[in-house]
Amino acid sequence: MSGRAESDAGPETADPETAAEQDDAEDLRQQDARRARWTAAGAGAALTLAGLAAALLRLARSTPAFVPAAYAGGAAVCAAAAVLGSRGRTRRSLWLLIAGVMVMALGDQFD
């Protein structure tokens, strides 16, 4: 005796429809993950460019030095978020995007 009950033994052949459904579900998960990576990377890149543009515009005016530094710092955090997002760390990327925008908004309060 093998020590296994008959109910523990798996079927000899898998159902082709079930296998196809599992393959489709896996493809959808991969597409969702790819879309999340592209979204995180794209949003990070866009916010980085916006932060750098705002920092350069604030440098041209007579504002306290903290203001362009806050925009540049927020842009750096958003750039890090874009890198993390492109590597698949989308949750961390989201939180870094939020933090970067908050830093930029703080700099805007002193403008």
C-alpha cells in the first residue's frame, strides 16, 4: 500500500477547458501587472518633469530658496517612484508618488 487514500490521488489527466481557463487567468494577471508597472513609471516620470519645470520656473523669480528646493526634492522622490514602479514595486511607488507631490505642495505653500 502506498499510504494514500484513493481520494488523495489527483486525476491522471487535467481537464483541457480548466487548463485553458487557468492560462487565460494567468495572462490577465500578467497584463494587469504590466499595466500597473507602466502606469507607475509613467506617472512618476510625468510628476518628475513637472516638479523640475516648476523648480526651474521658481528659480527665475525672487522666491525663497526653499521653494525651488522643495520642488526639486519632490521631483527626486517621484523619480525614485518611477524607478520602483518600473521594477514592479507598484505599492511602494504609489506611496512615494504621494510623498513627492506632498513635498512639492509644501514648497508651493511658501511661494
